[in-house]
Amino acid sequence: MLRLTTLGSGSAGNSALVESGGTRLLLDAGLSAKQIRLRLEALDVALDSISGVLITHEHIDHAGALAVL
């Protein structure tokens, strides 16, 4: 089963969590790294359990936190 959870969407930043089986992907990282971590923790998901990050394109509202993560 595939599960998609939006962490944030809009001009302030975009990010979503995609889960299937034992794999977790972060789709975009446009929120701050702190906000991504806090929003994942609210879902009971540890940042170090993320298998990878998929960036859809290189605008700041989609990739801003990539370097920090």
C-alpha cells in the first residue's frame, strides 16, 4: 500500500512523505529542515528513517532544506 502525507504545500515551502512497504521518501524539501523534522516527528517518523529525498525541481520552495538534510 502507498501512503502519501503532505507536510507542507505553498509558496512558503513544499514537502511530502511517501511511504510504501519499508521505504520512506521525502518528496521535495522546501520547508526548513527544522520544520520538516518537527512535522515528521508529529507523524511519529524519525528523520533518520527516511530512505531518500526526491526533488521535483530546483526552486527554493522545493529544495531549500536539501543541503541541511
